[in-house]
Amino acid sequence: MSVGNVRRTISRRGLLTSAIAVAAAGVATGPASASAPGTLRAPRAPRVSPLWREFTESPFTHPQIPYVGRAGRGAGSRRLPRPRVVADVRAYGARNDGSADAAPAINRALADAGRRGGGTVLVPAGTYRIDDIIRISHSGVVLRGAGSGRTKLYATKNLTELIGPYGSRFGGDKSSWSWAGGLIWLAPEARLNSLIDSIKAKKWPVEGWTGNDRTEFEPLTAVAPARRGDRTVRVEDASRIRRGEIVLLRVADDADHTLLEHLSGGGPATEAYDWSDKSKLLSYVPYEWPVRVTSVRGRELTLERPLPVDIRPEWNTMITTLVTPLTGSGVEGLTLEAVETPQSAHLLDKGHNGVTFQCAYDCWADDVTVRHCDNSFGLVAASACTLRRTRVEGRGSHHPYFCREASHDNLIEDFFIGARTVPAPAGTQLHGINVEGLSSYNVWSRGVMEMGTFDTHRGLPFANLRTEITLDNNGTHGGDASAGPLYGARFTHWNVTVLNERAGLIKIDGIAPYSATAGISEVREFGQIDVPDFQGELHARLESYGRPGDLRPSNLYEAQRGLKVR
């Protein structure tokens, strides 16, 4: 099947229909009953996956498959909030005929809504020229257009023009706009201002949960040993922690790098790996995981999601404060279109970027299209966010989606990456649905990718899921060798249809430790640059190879959501 036929053969409605009818809610039938000689037998119904049956026996501690049933905003809630309408950008002077810069008016409306405690800011149908960044910087604020086919924000400038050059904190002549920042930027006001001030001062910041130099936190309490999958933890002192609060679990490594071994599944292969010279990877440690506390009883805390890792005495695990995150904010029903310019040479992007969530928790995008952007949808130190019905279109992207800098528990569903409308310039690269930098428990579900790949960008991301996706596998992964392995443990690719038979980054049983590749198309090796980081037995699983349509459940995320778990 040619990629040009993707839109005709796999509609969004078809993807939604097949995904909702997950086999987790049903019972697989057995072999067809015997029939009289000479009569046709009914075809054998697909069998429930043995891996799935195995997973249901121990969903929080399975060695190859992550538990992601609570990924996304509101611990996976289907409903997005609908805050009351508090502003219309036209009342602030925005014109919807593209004739004048509407960014100041839109930003004034957003700021006013934030100061009044939140609400929805309407952007009625039309085209709004924006010559600046749109900032969603207050919790509880939603920017809502009339639909992605009716409301357009037309961005005339890039982030280099608006803020300045952004070098890499790891050195070299790279532009950090190649993987950071957005022309719609959802980030808490103080955090966003500090990032922009630091960039303007050419003091290239750390971008994560604890400030520009990673020190803006206070320890709250030590955490007692616990197991991956536990939702209740015992702490030394709970007096400073309140129910409903978002805190940061901070897990440090030891001198022997046993935490990194744990994130990779453990065993001889990870013990033999040389972690000592992976300077970029080591700069990402400690592992930082934000989570909401749902109850405090004495010294016991119950968490919104199960623990993502073990907690061991040698890792000096703490619960700490973090920068005040942006919560309950979103962008809906609009298209962000950048002025069309040629894609920049690799790692020299000027910052024609789309929608980026940073230091955000329980935020979302719904029915949003990004067109002609370098990097379209970003998750940077963002957790528990949902991106639903998002589309990437136009002249081609460096990163259609990027997920990095300790981003966890996010859900990207019903997504679409369109084929580029112009040929790729020489010296550019295309990635796809990216994850890196110790990011974990993220889900990509029900997608069509007319270009790109499953870009795992080093930095030891682990426990991520890609499920029910159709793609023309024509992108490449990135990542500096000093960032360490491409994969940690519990990467799962489940029900993936590959249109061009290319194996790279899709069939991962020979490269990812403690992983699962289930129900992918038959593929072959060509144009590969990914090679195993760990030598020896990987403990990877391969199931229903060459038969994506036969795999049940067809969507692993939906099936996990349907499990009755504590």
C-alpha cells in the first residue's frame, strides 16, 4: 500500500471505531466448531494475546509491559474540563481578518482570565495574525477557537527573532529551538519568564521541574523502601504534605549506577554496560517524577499513579517541592500556522515551533493543527497531559512531536502526521514521535503517520507505549552517544502497521531490553542506524509478528484503562 493511500484507507473515524472496540472488554472465541465434510469452516477468530493474559495477572510489575492505564490528564479521564467563558479576544482588540497583530490582545485576555481565577478565552472563527508568542501562563485558563478548520493563528516570526538565539547547555553550535519552546507556550508565568530571561542573557538553562540550575526545590521528607507499582508509600515526616498537592519524587543514583541498571531492567547486560562516560545521561539524574498526593494518613501517602520505579535505600529517595506547575489549562479548536519557510539544517532550527507544554500537569490540547512548523507539539518537563485530535501538516518538521526533560504519564491519542508538502531540503532530518531524557510511562495511541518514525532519542527513556498506529516508517532517530542507551526497560510497540516494510525503531525485540513487540507488520532491515546498546540476553518478547490485525486487545492503552485495578 502506498503512503498516498493512507488517508483513503484508514480514516480517523475508522481508527476511532476500531480502538473503542478493544478486546479487553470482550472474550475471545475459540476455534470454529467442526463442520460436515466438504463444507467451509468459519475463519478462526483472533486469540487473546498470551502477553496480555500474562500482564493482567501482574499489571503493575510485569517485566516487559508498562502499566499506563492512568496516563493523561485527570489520571486518564475521558472528559476534558469546560471552564466558563470569561473573555472574547475581539473585545481586547484582536481582529480576525489577519490585518493586524492580534498577539497583544490575545495575551491580555489570557492574563486577565488568569488573574480572575481562570476560565475560557474565546478566539472566534477567522484568521488572527500573531507577531509574538501566545502565553498560557496561569492555571485554569483555556484558549478555545471555533474549531481547527475555522480559527487560525498565523505566526509571522520565529523564536530566534522574538527571544534571541538559544544555544545548547551541552555545548557546540546547536540551537535549542530545535527541541524547545513554542509559539503557543503553556508554562507557569514565573517559570516561563525565568527561562526567557536566562536565554536572553545567554545563560542556557536547565528546562525541568526544579528551575534553571535544577536547585529550586526543598526536601519535604525521605521515602521508605517500596516496589514499583505501589500506590501507597511510607515517609519519614508527612507534616508538610497536603492532600491534592503535586510533589516531586526524586530518586538519586549511586556510584555503581544501579538506578540506571534498574531503569534498564537489570541483569548481566546492564551491569556490563559502561555508564561512567555517558556525561549527558548522568546530567539527567536524579530521576524526577511529579505526582499528585490523593491522601495523607499519618506517615502514609497515597499517590494518583503507581510508583514508576522501585525505591531502595541506596538511592536516597526524597519527596520534594517543585516549581509551581501550570495545571488545568489547555488549548482547543484552532490551527497554528507558521509563515512558510524552508526547513532549517539539522539542529539549527530558528524556532518556527508549534504548541509546547512545559512544567505543566493535567493540561491538554484538543482539536489543534500545527502547520509549517519546525517542531510541532512539545512536552518538556510536562506530565499527566493529554494531546487529543492533534495534527501536523505542511512543509515538514524536524520533530512532529517531542517528549523530553523528565516528561511522564502523558497521553497522545488520535494524532496525525501528514506527508510533507515540499521536498526535504538537504541537511535536514525528520524524527517523528520522540521520547528521550528519562521520560517514562508516555502513550501514543491511535495514530496515522504519513512520515516519521518511532524516534527514541537516547537519554534512557523507559516504560513507554506506542499502540494502534499506522505509519510510513521513513524517519530516523537522533541522540548524542553521551546520552546513553536508546531504550530502557518496558518499551512496548503493540499493533503497529508499517506500510513500507522498514524495521528500524519499530521491531525492537533485538535492541530494547525487557521490551515487547506485539502485532507489528512483517518488516525487514534496511536503512538502519539503531544497534543494541546492551550485549547479551535482552529478555525481549515478540508476539503475533506479521499479524497486526489479529492481535487482541488491539489497543493496549484502552485495554489497560478497562482493567479493574486497585
